[in-house]
Amino acid sequence: MSNENKVIITCAITGAIHTPTMSPYLPITPDQIAAEALAAAEAGAAILHLHARDPETGKPDQTPEAFARFLPRVKQGTKAAINITTGGSPYMKVEERVRPAAQFKPEVASLNMGSINFGLYHLADRYKEFKFDWEKPHLEATRDLVFRNSFRDIEYILKTCYDNGTRFEFECYDIAHLYNLAHFAERGLVKPPFFVQSVFGLLGGIGTHPEDVMHMKRTADRLFGDQFRWSVLGAGGSQLRIAAQAAAMGGNIRVGLEDSLWAGKGRLATSNAEQVAMARKIIEGLGKQVATPDEARDILELKGGDQVAF
Ligand code: KMH
Ligand code: ZN
């Protein structure tokens, strides 16, 4: 059967943007991350985008040891493809960020396609008290934070992971990042089909207006023709609106507590699976079908869940 009407749901389980105070449902410990990932896959996510955190403090933790605490469990419990972040946290250096993907050789790894300001300081004002001492300074310091992804950094991640057969989720936070991807394609350092994850609504990146979404798609169409698979991620309250727009335009969808804590206006999502279920409703309401993990592998030309090192 053709994959034409299939929509891939990626679920990003915990990330590095939100802090423990912001939601009691944000997965922190390896047990929580594994359980949330498995439930998201059960609800329809074909790809699980994973970060790790320190179980005591909830701080982003990019050590391979932290990932080793949940990766085997997730792999054994689901057929969903596992995507390991190489973004880590914007505070980390690229050499640290790439280590888990280099060691565990996943089917997919994220790859951030350019440097941006990464403002989270506006979130700090929403909370009077924080659960942990590190949270407020971590958010405030983003007034002066550049999420560095230089050409050298991108090339370093590509070269470290490429021989492992890992393919990439190319995270594009602005139009220029599409041009950066085209530059690497021209140099033969990346191979189609490109899985382009357009990111909308981070302070420092492109906005969330429907025209922003249109412009990303138009530009990607012009640069890559039929050589890319488009997915979108709307931050915060824009998550499902942007998902719906992109799905109607033939795109794929990323949801998850990494980028949005919400399941409606002023209502916290109680799990990642809840957001996946909402994405599923949108897809099926449009007369499309949610892609299974194997269909996603076919669409993105992934190496297979038995070809990883965990
Ligand atoms: N939270 C996304 C906007 C990564 O993991 O490489 C960015 C992200 C980065 O997912
Ligand atoms: Zn991420």
C-alpha cells in the first residue's frame, strides 16, 4: 500500500526547555522517561525523540550513562524508532552533545541546522517559586544565550554519526537553516530523503503565524523538491494549531512535552500520550492515517531497529 496518506507522529518526551516546576507531568527519572515513551508509542508515535535528565534535580544530562538507563527498555518495549538528541541543552558544547548518539548509533539523531538566540527567560516570570535552585538562573541566563550550531559543529556531528547509518532529524528554526541544509546537501555530506523538522515559536527563531509555516514549506519545496519529508513542531500553545495546518498540507507532526506542556488553553497535558492522541485525532479527521513505525522507516529510509548499539 502507498505511504502517500501516512503521517508520521514524532513524540519528544522531555527535552531540555522545560524545568520541573513547570509541570508535575514532565518526565524526569529514567523510569518516567521509559514509561512515557512506551505509552506515546502505544498511542501512535512512530518516532521517539529522547533526551535524558538527572533523576535527582531534573537538569538536562547528556552523558551516555544517563541514556543507558532507559534506552534498552524503550527498545525492548516498542517497535517505534528511537531518535537521540544531539542538541542536548543549548548550554552544552557540541562534543558533549554528540556522545550519546555516537555511542548508541540510533536510527535517528537530531541535528540543529544553525545558531540562534535561545530565549527562555520570559518563562521565568510565570513562577513565584521553583522546586530546584538551578531552574530560575538557568532560565534567566538565556537572555545572553546563543545556541551554537556553527558549520563546523554541524559537520562534526555529521561526520561522527554518518558511518553508523544514523539518519537525521534536521531541526530548522528559521528559513536560513533550510539554506544551511541545502549547503551540506550540495557538498554531499547529507543524503536524501531529508527529514526536515521545522521548529516554530521559540524566542529567537521563526514565529507561529500561518504565513511562517507556509514560507518554510514553500522554501523547502523550492530547495529540495521531492527529496525531503516535512515535519513541524510548534512550541507551547501553537503545537496543535501548527500540527493541523501542516498535516493538511501533507506534513508530518511532532508533539511531546519537550516543546509544549499543554493539552488545551490553560490545561496541562497529563502525559505525552495525551498529546499523541490529539495529533492522531487531527490526522484521522483529515482522512489520513497515522504511520506505523515500519511505515515511518520506509518513508525516511531508516536502517532498522535491530541495527542500533543498545
Ligand atoms: N526542543 C526543540 C525545539 C534537539 O534535541 O536537538 C529542539 C530540539 C533540539 O529538539
Ligand atoms: Zn530535543
